[in-house]
Amino acid sequence: MMPAHAHGPCEASMAKPRNDFLDRLQYAGLRLVSMCLHCWPVNLCQDAARLIGTIMFYVDVRHRKRAIGNIKRSFPDMSDASARRLARESMQQLVMLGVETMFTSRLIRIETVARHIKLTQLGPTLKILLEQKQGVIMLTGHYGAWEVLGYALATLGFETTSVARPLDNPYINEYVMGVRERMGQRIIDKKGATAEVVPLLERKGAVGFIADQNAGVKGMFVDFFGRKASTYKSIGLLAMQFRVPIIVGYARRKNGRFEFDLGVEDIIWPDDWAQQDDPLRYITQRYTKAIEDFTRADPGQYLWVHRRWKTRPKGEAPEQFD
């Protein structure tokens, strides 16, 4: 559906000066790591990724505290030991995602996709994509193998366009974007994305976002795991403008292997919000709830180090572990 670090179409950021030598050095390091990884079976590389994630959990105090704090506030009745275990799993699976991204173009092809991908409750979604009678907005969160999601759909022949923030390192960005787009998934820069998203929906195309970004002070605050979370209005406004359905889905990792369940948690149809007093809030809260629901099914696969609750409503103190 969409790549990592996808954002709302109207988000802006200031570019920082880059050191070209360091950028090239980082790129060379990435390619070296990629070459070494491909000398070994993917499942062995995933085991190594879990080990690296475990080391990160113990060494990276700041992110460990943030992850545990987010988990404890999201699951108030959870024991400290369980919260630490979930935080450790989350950091492990973040490293696993990086490994999976490097293996995706090698292992997921049309003749092999059935070995690695299982489609779960995708009937209505496939009908929307196949009939192309209307545009569609596709959403996911920082959960499971979100990088694999859009690539797998493209491999199956479904044209999707995802909105993403380019990586800071231009050489790594070019490499990663090449992997993402190899099977036909199109990636557009979040800067000025509105100019491309609007005609895309007019042509009855499919556009994807990662929808659990902190939207800052201008976002709409809706409930996410029992706390107010600033959420982009752009998605709901686009859906209302073009009267297109919103599909909320996920790619859930299975048994820690290079195998994934692709599923849909909810489809929000235009008729669902047509009679609501505040349709924008209804849409925004409903897709946020869908992300929460599929996260609850396996919370260890959520990116708990993500600063989802960074912006607080007016008058509310910032969270201490951030």
C-alpha cells in the first residue's frame, strides 16, 4: 500500500545541509551490508536482526524508555515485565524490517509471491482495485512489514501510488526508491504531493499513506490507545472531496520468518460518513481506530519508539519520556 515514512500530503520540512563525503560513505556501507546479507538465507539474517534489535534495546536507553512509556500508557494494566518484552520485540522487528526491505525484490516475484504472502479478507478490496470504478485511499500504520505491503500489491499487478518523505541521504534514497518501485509501485514526494494526488484520484487511481504520523499543532486530535493523538486532516478531506473509500490494511509478520499476512481491518465507504454531524472527525477517528485494532492483535509489531503522541492538546503537559 505505502512505503516507510509516508506522510500527509501537505507536510513541509526544511532541508538540512548535507556532507557529501559522509553521504557517500553511508551509501557504500549500506551496499556492503546488503551484499553480505545476500550471502546468507533470509531467515538466518532475520535471526541476526533480532539479535541486533535486542542489543539496541539494552544500549539505546532513550528509545527504550520511549517505547516502554508508550506501551505502558497504551496498556495501563500491563506489567512492567510485559511492557519491556513488547518494547524489545518492537525494536527487534524494526531491524527485521530493514533486512526484509533488502530481500523483498529478490524473494517476492509473481511466481514466488504465494510462498511468502497470504491474503486475508481482501475480497472487497480486490474488487475495488480490479473494477476501478472509483478512486481509493489506502492506509496503514508503522506496523509489521509496512515496506513489504505496497511492493506485494504491485507484484500482484495493482497499480498504487504512495506519498513518502525522501530519505535525507540522496544516494541511499535513490537506492531504496529503486527497490520500492521495481515492481511498479510509484512513490511521490510528500512536498507538493497534493498536485499529484488530486489528478490521481480524479483518474480513479489508488493512493497510499502511512496514517499514524504525528500531525503537529494543526492536526485533529482523535483517540489512539486511550490518548489524544494529533492526526492529519488531509486524508479525510481528500476522501470527502472525491467520495472515495478508505481501505485500512496491514502486513503482519508470521512466526518471525519472511512470511506475511496481508489483511484489511476496515473499509470506510462514503455512505458511512454521509450522515455524520462531523464527517471529517468521523473518518479520522475511524481509520485511527482500525490501526489500533490491528495493532492490538500483535502489539509487538508496532513501532513503539515512534513519537505518535508528541504533540499534546492545548493545556496538556508533554509526555516526560519524550
